[in-house]
Amino acid sequence: MRTFISISFCLILFFGCEKPISSNSISVNDIEALKEAITNSKAGDEIVMANGIWEDVQIEFSGQGTEDEPIVLRAETPGKVTIEGVSNLKIGGQYLIVKDLHFKNGHTPTKNVIQFKIDDENIAMYSKVTNCVIEEFTQPNREVSDQWVEFWGRHNELSNCYIAGKSNFGPTVMVRLNGNEHIKNYHKIINNHFGPRPRKGGPHGETLQVGDSYTSMTPSHTIVSNNLFDRCNGEVEIISSKSNFNEFTNNVFFESEGSLVLRHGNYAKIDGNVFIGNDNSEFIGGIRVVNTGHWITNNYFYKLKGKVFRSPLAVMNGIPRSPLNRYNQVTDVVVAYNTYIDCESPFQFGVGSNVSQSEVLPESEIRSARAIRTIVANNLIYNHNPDDQPVVAHDSVDGVMFAKNILNSPNHSPVKSEGLITKDFKVKEVSDGLFVPTENFESVYPGFDFETITTDLFGNDRTKQNAVGAIIVPVKDGVVLVDKKNYGTDWFATEKSAYEAQTLQVSNVEELVGQLQKANSGDILALNPGAYELNEKLIINKNITITSSDKNNKAELIFNSDSIAFELHPKARLQLDDIFMKGNGNQNAFATLDKNMTKAYDLFLENVELDNFKNVLQVSKGAFADTISVVNSVIKNSNRGFQLNKETDDKGDYNAEFVILKNNEFTNINETILDYHRGGYDESTIGGNLVFQNNTVTNSGKQEADHILIKNRGIINVDFSNNTFKNNPVKLIAVLWGEKDQKPVDNTIENSGEIQVVQNLKLKLMY
Amino acid sequence: MRTFISISFCLILFFGCEKPISSNSISVNDIEALKEAITNSKAGDEIVMANGIWEDVQIEFSGQGTEDEPIVLRAETPGKVTIEGVSNLKIGGQYLIVKDLHFKNGHTPTKNVIQFKIDDENIAMYSKVTNCVIEEFTQPNREVSDQWVEFWGRHNELSNCYIAGKSNFGPTVMVRLNGNEHIKNYHKIINNHFGPRPRKGGPHGETLQVGDSYTSMTPSHTIVSNNLFDRCNGEVEIISSKSNFNEFTNNVFFESEGSLVLRHGNYAKIDGNVFIGNDNSEFIGGIRVVNTGHWITNNYFYKLKGKVFRSPLAVMNGIPRSPLNRYNQVTDVVVAYNTYIDCESPFQFGVGSNVSQSEVLPESEIRSARAIRTIVANNLIYNHNPDDQPVVAHDSVDGVMFAKNILNSPNHSPVKSEGLITKDFKVKEVSDGLFVPTENFESVYPGFDFETITTDLFGNDRTKQNAVGAIIVPVKDGVVLVDKKNYGTDWFATEKSAYEAQTLQVSNVEELVGQLQKANSGDILALNPGAYELNEKLIINKNITITSSDKNNKAELIFNSDSIAFELHPKARLQLDDIFMKGNGNQNAFATLDKNMTKAYDLFLENVELDNFKNVLQVSKGAFADTISVVNSVIKNSNRGFQLNKETDDKGDYNAEFVILKNNEFTNINETILDYHRGGYDESTIGGNLVFQNNTVTNSGKQEADHILIKNRGIINVDFSNNTFKNNPVKLIAVLWGEKDQKPVDNTIENSGEIQVVQNLKLKLMY
């Protein structure tokens, strides 16, 4: 391969400065030239990657820069160098800077996209990655685990990057601490925009993890500051801190379905963060606390609806003498000077208490050790609609001291304390979502070392004038909770302009197939009345709605294809409205790919009639639906219904986040209507959501081997109400899980077995 | 009570100094005056306790000094104020100094003699206790636990004190970390002389403990430097470090039967310490390592014979995912630049590996996690008598990296490494026990962060000239390993002049009773031939030898007393030589007090004949013998032999450290010859030592309910050899413990049951 290197060398002499600064800029056009440039690089060099697509490149950026003269690897123009295909970047050495690169349309062949070491002998120190983008650089097989940025060494930095769209297993950013070279690292993760991470289903979807369960005793000192976590919905832990002395300051958590979790390790500082929820999601949490010595100060919580594990403040029970990888007792935690605006029951203690499950769990899993020596002081709680349960005690709170907390609602919770003070006060909205009290409550509790809390959320000096809550009033003009411009790169547009969907008319099979192929994501295919006989499966790999142009004269799709009617590919969003679908009894109506379901899909059916299929929905292991919603539809004469039962490793994973079946008729389904499975003892991963409401099920289940009509084993949230079951020859309609508050409500059962409630399910231990 | 206060006030003005220093000296004669003076004290005050005995005083020394003007509480003359009886001292406030006091002849009514807090609201900070003595201030009941100095708060100091003779349960000095006020404490424990602490038998006899099993994640930063640990024999842990970031530097461990143990917590610094053993004790250990990130550098180990747990370097196996209070895996430990002179097999790894005991232990007790990422480098090993097993691997050492370690013996251990280098080199003795090589081995392994090891044991700069081992040669003239003058107070004499024992002749019972009472400790009573009929028990509360003046015509002691012949009190040391003892069948020949056996006793019998007693030795719970030695004696026609079986709590305690029965005849003993019990699953407390050698046992055990002649359950070290058993109608002679390498050797058995060896004893878990 011919390589091209252009070298420009300039020596700049400053008057009055003894040391000349040499800058050596090397432009490279391909990987061979890049390798050579890296091999030859020395302190002060700048290696410039030519604009264009760099496909299938594995870059090992090693070198020895200095503080004054780092070695830089950068794009010719920020954002104009895209790294695609099977590619990655490893960094090893000192004072190395990578900037302006864009990773997309690909995935890493290793465990990391960017790794701060080349090997154990060649570890990055004092190096940084800045102004880069990693966008949907996700593994084809969602079950293959990787981390996009993996920190090793000490004093490294990830700054001003935009990172979004990780669908596969593994935290987006991981800080490794395994070895003396990597502790006391003082890494900086600052000014980044962590864009949306889709729901993953089960564990291993953190946006940031610092350490692991074996580093709970390790001093890390990682600094996570001024980042925007923007709809990071991967799992219940947005950030999982698993080491000591980490600092999480001045970050914004925007509508992110999870919590900042102090999972292992101790002495975290959580100061000046903003948590913004919204009105309808109970998935959006705040801070979950395990272990010792954390200081949670000056944080602002707005409209968080999360409960229990996802509470604005969730203080967990520990396991007495916990095994290293489980739950240590909370001790010596300080929660002071925080503000909670329109949060429901923000203080929850004894979270995870499971003494009642002693019969199904070993002693080493019983979380009975309550928080001790914990101080909750000088916090402000305001609710526009009174919330008279500011504290929820899942166990006794005898180890928690409340002092000088002020709330505007009456406290009718069982937790009474002189430190929970109801006052009639006002707040005003000074900018979007930012409510501040109209007065300062200056009488504060002076706890041990509280004098070290020297400023408020906006940096105002507490030593001069102090007040309860995160904010001392008045605030400066123009203060906002979140300004997206402050995060991420200086070149990448995170907001795409909205596409205006087209409606494409279809009158026959050829048009249907053709338009489906041509349609842009978001388009609607409107089928004129008539029968469409399809000899091949229809492939859905974008957002497509198929509807009947005349709702009173619905189009009929007749499938003669071999095994599948609709094949759902990654990122498919298929909506069928007002359609008849008829199969030949041998196909699946909907099926995912057999493998490499790299991203989630959605399926919406409304006013659809399905007749004579094998399975209604068949999925593969690793396939994940965000939402499956079937309403006002008829499903009949088929072998099985929805088969979301391939995650059988019993590690907490499952095949769909939301399954909504409402107002449907199921008739003559030979086996199960639904098999929706989540295996493994319920841990902090608390998903699987089933709504089975107002359906009528008739003459079904007669060939079901287990004699159960609806299987929902291990699914945490189940609404099972107002259904009618007639003449289904099964023993059980469903088994509900009492400990998760599942119960049948207003169902009508005729000649159809029974609905069983089991208080404690015995599930396989995951840890 | 009339109180007397004399106040002298002096104002000293320094020329050129803007701030006048005021000194207010208040003399106090009794506790009321002291209380008043404390109540009224202010920064700069000095409270002077009048010389004399202060009996039954509980002092609460509170106040607010400043860095420049502390408040001082001191003796009028150092050492002339003794605090006696039921007394203690609590300190609370800032910048308080206590000095020159002598605690003796008493014990504390609370859990501490000196406590660095008064209560949770009144905690000592920046305060110190210096130039004081605590001497045998031990609880009457040895089983009552206390700590003599208990640290709380931050920045407190114990310096230049002499502390010795603690016999009861509980560490001598304890650092508490439970609460944010007490972490990151930077306490200093410096320049102290920790004098002899007697063997305790079982756990809870540490000389210093820093934290507990719940503070393994807590930053402590306690500094333990320049202390002399002088025959601190309390238990296997001289120091038990149970928290993070503690520093143990430049201490001398002199003939102390135990180790410096990194029991919980991580990142200890152990630098520049000297460990001095002696030729015959296998109890004297070095450093035992558990957990992560410790740096063990520049230490000097001399003539240590300890093995396994007590090895010069004992690196333990951990329990995978250990419970909080058990054993974490060793990771990231550095052992560098240490010198081992005449130590046997100094490097031992996989210590505590107990996979072989899986059948008797739960999984949560199995230590199978080997050390990983551990570096052993630049150490020097010299043995005058070649030791070809420098490394003992109780498990694989695949996680340990050896580099540039130099030894003078061939390495025939199974652990081979290029990092274990045999060289023919010489050492010379530059002062008592201090051997240094005659040359520097300058090629050292440059590990990560090794440049932070900047000096050697004696402070020589390693950055200029470096060498393997703790010492760079040449050393300065006059360097010694230990100079006792450098430790402890400036007034207390730790070495008592030797008493010259008297021999007192005795011819009748009155003389015997009278002389026994009058005798000084160490004296000998020589009994003239004849029979001595005693109607009362003889009380032994000192060191007494009773012998026959004519060994060929032994004196005969005939006891008519009710229940006891000899009553052994605390500190008794009774030696009987060449004596006949005859009982009435209802007494015990020897018995301890029923309670308050505050200190250990010893019993030595040689050429003694005992006839017709109930029990030979009966003890109470809490009574502890250091040594029971019976040789060349005859014991006959009694109900039971030695009953050392009262520690039945199964917590690792036992009634005697050494039991030596050699060359004796036991005849017609109805039940057991010996019942010597230690309960609780064997943990790092590894005591109980039985020698049962060359005895002849005849016609005994016929009424023993369990049909066992000798009970030694749970005793760790047993030598059972060359005995003869004839016509003893029992099932078992004894049960030996295979896992502890116990085996019968060359015993002759006729018509006497059998000796059983059980590989793994199932004992009650202690934790």
C-alpha cells in the first residue's frame, strides 16, 4: 500500500521565552501512514488524520508526550474524519491527546471502542480524548458485551464528547481499577453529553461504571463533573459507582430512567447535580445509596416520580457482614442542603429490605441491616400538590437523624421527627423547571464537618449567608438548570431536524413491496381495500405504519410465505392499524432475525385481526422489544401467541420492556397466549412490564404442556385486570407474584382454571 | 470535702513577639479540686495533680485549648502521681495534653483506662497522652474485656508511654473509627514502649488494634511509628490493622509472639520496622498479609522461626467474595527491599488455604482465592545455615511476581523463578543482630511507583545509590537495631533489679504455713524429712518452690483439708520438687480461685508423687495457666487428672497455653487423665500446646462416661509419643486431629482401646 505523509515543521521562537516550542504536524491519509507517524512521533508532534471515512482501522496510539508538549492525534477537520466498520482505538503512553473524531456505522472487534491502554505494559497516563463522537457504534449481537470508553491508568480525561445509542451489553464508559497503576486515578469525565441510551432490558446497561464489585475498597478519585446525561435509559443504574472517593458534581440527569447509584465503595461526593424527571415516568430516579461515608449535598431534584429503588433518595438496607459483591450497610452518610421540587415521597429508607423473603433466599441475601449514623439535614422539599408522605420507611429509620429539613406539605408519614418541619412557604420559577424559595431559611443544622460545604448549587458562598436547600436566594439573572450547549463537542448536532412523514398509497402486492422498500423511516403505507397475497415475507427495518385507507373496508394481507409474515429487523418500528392478516398456519405472523438483533424494535397493532398463524410473535435470544402493544384486536386460530421467552440464562434479562395487551379477543390459541420470561432472582434490575387488561380469551390453551394459559414468570410489574376467560381447558390462567404486589383484579373466569398468586417466587440466584 | 486550689498566674512577655503567652498553673490535691479546675480551665492553663496516690478517681478532662495554648493536665512530679483502684481518665475537647501519670494497682470501671472522648458530643481532637505509664491495670476477671487506651476523634496522640501487663480480654490500645468524626484521624502512636503482655490463650489479646471488621473500607491514616513492642505475647496478632491507609514505620518488634497482621483494610504502609525473634520460639512471627494494596518495604527480620500464619512474610489466601468480617483476597501488594537474616522459609503464600476442609466448612469459609498482582522484589535473604526452602507455597503462587530477590542459599522449593537469585555473598554483624551484606547489589527491579521508596531502613537516600535489601552499605557507625532508651517515658524504669532468692528451711506444719506466708516471690521452701499433716489449704500467690531438703528422704504432705490442697491465685508460680502429696480422696490437689483469676499462673511438678485426690488440677472459667509441666512424677488413686476444660463458649479460648506431661506414671485414675479443651473452629488463634510423652498409664478411665482416657479436643499442637497404655478399660485413648499434623508416635497399647486420628474436626464456627 502506498502511504502518504506530508510533514511540516515549524519552530516558533518567543521573545523573552528561553524554551523554543517546536510543533511538528504530520498529515496521514491511511492506516499505514498513521501507524508510521505514531511509531515515529515524539513530544510536541501533531498527527492529522485526513478527512474521510477510515474503515476497519485499529489504531494503537502510543507515545511519550510531555505536559508542555503532548502528542496530538486529530481529525483534519473536526467531525470530518469518521471511523467506521470494525474499528477501535487504544491509547498508551503519557500526555497523548485524541480529538475531533467521529465513530459511527460500526463496532469494535475488541471489548472497547476507545481503551486507555494498549496492553499491560503500555498504559495511558495524563492522556485525553476530547471533542469526539461515538454514535450507535454498537455490536451486531446485542449480547456481546463491550465498553465504548474504558479507562485505565491515571490522570486521563474524557471531555466534551457526545456518546449515544449503545444497545448492547456493557456500560458505555467504564473505569478500571484492577492494579496499582490504575488506583488514585483522578480521571476526569467532564463536559460530555451522554445522549440517549435505549432501554436494554435487564442489567449491564449502565452509562458509566467506576470499578466493579471487587474494587469496593479501592481509592479511585474519579471526577465526573459537568456532564449531561440525556435520556440514558439503559438500566436502573445510570451511573454505578463501585469504588472509593469518586466525585459526581454539577452533572445534569435529564429524563434518564435510572439513578446515580453508589453501588459499591464509599465516600463519594455528590454535589450540585440536577435531576430532571417528567410527569409520567416512574422509571426516572435520583440517588440510590449503599455503603459508607457519602456526602450528598446541593443537589436539585425536579419532578421525579420514581419509587423505592428509584426514589429521589433511596437509602438501602444492607446485608449484615455482606459478601464482597452484595450490599454493605449504609453508615455515616450525610444528605444535606438538597432541594426536592414536586418529587413524590423523596426520602425512602430501608429500600431493598427483604426479611419477608427469608423462606426463598439464603441468609447471605437478606438485607436487614438498616442505615446507621446517617444525617439528613437542611433539605428543602416543596410540592405544588401537597405530598403528605415525604418519608417512606421500608424498615425502621432509627439510625437516621433528621435536622432542619423544611417542607411545605404536612408530614403524615409514620416517620416523625423534629427535624422534619412543615412551613407554609412559597417558591417561584426563575427559569424552566428551576423553582427557588422566596425566602432563605437561615437556621441550619451545623453537623460535623458541615463547614466544608462552602457553596450552594450555583456556587454562592455559604460561609457568608447560609440557607436550607440547594439554593440560596436570590439567584443570579439568567440561571438555567440545563443548557445543552454547555455539553459535548463543538461540531456535532445532537438534534436532528424532524422528518415530515409521507403517506404512500398502495393498491397491490407489487406496490406494497416496492413502497415498503422505498419508504423513509416514519412513512405510512395506506392500503386500498382488497386482498394482498404475499408469497414472500415483508422485511421491516425502519419506522413504518401500514394501515387501510378505508377503515370501513379493511385491506387483507394473505401470507403464503414459508415461515414468516413480517420479519422485524433492528430498529424496526412496525405499526399495523385496521388490517386483516391471514396466514397458512405454518408461519409466524411476526418474527425477529435469528441473530444480530443489534437494536431494539417496536410492534404496535390496533384494530388488527390475525388468523391462522403458527406463533403470533417469535423472537430470538438477544432480541429486545422496547414496546409491544396490541389493542382492540382479534387473534385467533393460531398455535401460540407472543413468545417472549428466549432469555433463559436466568441473569435478569428479558425480551421486551413493555408488553401491553388491551381490549383484545384471543380465540382458539392452542398453547400459551403469552410467554414472557425473566429469569434470575430479582435484583436491582426491576423490569419487565405487562399490562393484560380487558381481554377475552376463549377456547385456548388446550395443547399447553404445562397447562398454563399465560406465562409471566419473573416479570416484575404486572397489571392483570378486567379480563374474561371462557372455556380454556387449563389448570392455571396465570401465576402472579404477590411480593411484587401483583394481584388479579376483576377478572371473569368460566371453565378456565384459576389465577394463582404466589407470594415469594423461588428464582435462581444471580450472584 | 475540703478542696485546695493554689493558683499561680504568670504573664510572660517576649521581646519582639507580639502575642503574650499566658500560663495559668493550678495545683490540685484531690478529685473535687481537679474537677473544679477542669471545669474552670481555659486555653493555656496547666492543671497540676499533687504527688501521691489518687485512689478510685474517674477523671473527665474536658476543655478547649488551642494549638499555641493547650490545656495541660500533669503530675506534680513525673511518676509521683499514681492513679490506683477503680479509676479511669476520659478526654474530650481540643488541644488537651495529659502527661507524667502512673496507672497501677487497679482497673477501670468502664471499658477503657484512657478514652479519647467523654461522650459522643465531647470527643477529643488534637489531644495527647504522653510520658505516662499503665502497668498491670488489669481487670480482676480476666474475661471482662476492656481497652487501656481507646482512640476516638482525630489528630490525637499517645507518645512516650510505657504500657505493660494486660492479662484480660481486649486489645491494649484500640483505635475506633465508627463515625465521620473518627475517620481520617491521623492519630499518632509514637515512641512508646509496649512492655510484656502475657500470653492470653485464644483471641482478643492484641497490643494494638486499628478499627474492626466493619471498618475495612474506612480511611484511618493512623500512624504507628518508632514504638518498641517488647515481648507482646497476648495472641497471634501483636498489631491488628483493620482499616485503610495506616502506617507502621520504624517500630521494633522484640521477641513478641505474634505478627503485625493486616487483617482488614487496605493500603497499609509497613516501612523500616525491625522484627527480632530468637532461636527457639516458633511463636514469633513477622507480617501477615490479607487484602489489597499494602506496601511492605525496608523491614529487617532477624531469627524468626515462625511458620505458616506466623511466617516472616505470610500472604494469606482469601475467601472468594468474602463476607465483610472474613478474608478478602490479597491483591496489588508490594513486598520490596526487605532483609531476612537467619529466618526459616521467610516467604509463605497461600497461608490459610483450607480447600481440603470443604467437608466440614461452609463455602463462605473456604480460603481458595490466591494472591494476585503481588510483587516480591529486591529482597535480601541470608542464612548462616543454608535454608533451601525460601518459599513455601500452600497454594499456587501464580499471582505473585518475583524479581531481583537475592538469597545465599540454593532454592530447592517448588517455587522457581528468575526473580529468586542465589548468590554467594557475605554479611557482617555491625552491631548486635544487625547483619549487613558486604556489598550492594545495585541491580534492582524498577516496579510501578517504586521510585516512591526513597530511603532505606536507616534513612539513606535510595535515589542516589540503590541496593537490594533493607540496608544500603556502608551503614553509619554506631547503628543498632534496638536501643530501649529511645522508647517510653523519661522516668519509669522498665528493668527491675533481679531478686536473689532465699532458701527457707521448714521442719513442721507451722513453719511451712508461716514461711509460705512470709516468703518473697522467688523463694524456696526446703522441707526436712517427715510427714506434714495439713488441715488447711495452702495458698500460693507468688513464685514459690517447695522441695525436700533431702531428695533421698522426701518430705510427705498429708492433706486433711476440706476441698483443696494447694490453692493457686493470680500470678502464682508453684514448683514442687521431690515431694510426696497424699490426699483424703475428696480434695483437689491443685485448684485455682473460683473467679477473678486476673493473671496467669504456672504449675511445675517434678519427682512428685500424688496419691488419693479427687482431681489433680481443677480450674475455673477464665483461669489461665501459661505452663503446666509435670515430669518424672507419679499420679495415682485419684478420680481425675488435669481438668483444663472450662472454656466451653467455643470462641477459641482455652485454659492453658502449654501442658507438658512427660515421663510420668498415671495409675488408677477413675476418669480422664487430662481434659484440655479449646472450642470454636480453628481460626488464626492457633494455640493450645500439649506434650504427652513417655508416660505410662495403667488401670485408668474405668468410670469415664465417654470412654476416652485423654481429651484434647480443639488443641492445635499435640505431641503424643512414646507412651505406654496398659489395661485401661476405655474405647479411645485419645482423638488426634489429622489436619493439624497430629499423629501418635511409638506408643505401646495393651488392652486399652485405641488412638483415633480424625482428619477434619467439625467445630462450631466462631464468626
